[in-house]
Amino acid sequence: MTIQLTPEDEKLIQSQLQSGAFQSVEEVIHDALASQAAENEWLIHNKDQLNEKIARGIAQIDRGEGISGTEARARLEQRKADWRKQNNA
């Protein structure tokens, strides 16, 4: 099989190779495809729960219970900081 890569994709692959995490282009591509397959499987498995959460969020907004984008970003940043502390990242 022959594929054409964009310059951006080539840069991404080279970056992964230079990180030392992969030994070959094939390993990089296999890992990317495996990750995509796992993500798709997770989405399919959790579709109903995701749709319920989305519906609940829309209902909250309809009732005027939403928060501003600024507040949402601040909460996400705090969660990320907390996660990093817990995982020493």
C-alpha cells in the first residue's frame, strides 16, 4: 500500500520518531490507528451516557443554569492542575 502524506503529517511522524517513543514510521502509524480505534470503540460504548449528559447540559442551559465560557475554562484549568498534582505530571 502506498500513501501520500501531507508535510504536516510528515512533521508529526518525524516528531514522534525523534521523541524516541517509536523505532519506525510503521510503529507511529500503527499506534495512531490503534489509538483511533480504541477511541472510536469507547465512543460507541459510551454513546448513550454521552447523549444523556449532553441532554442534561442543554436542559440546564434552557433553565438558565449555565456558566460563562470564562468560568468553564477556569474550572477546566483547575481540574487539569489538580490532575497534574495527583499524577506528578
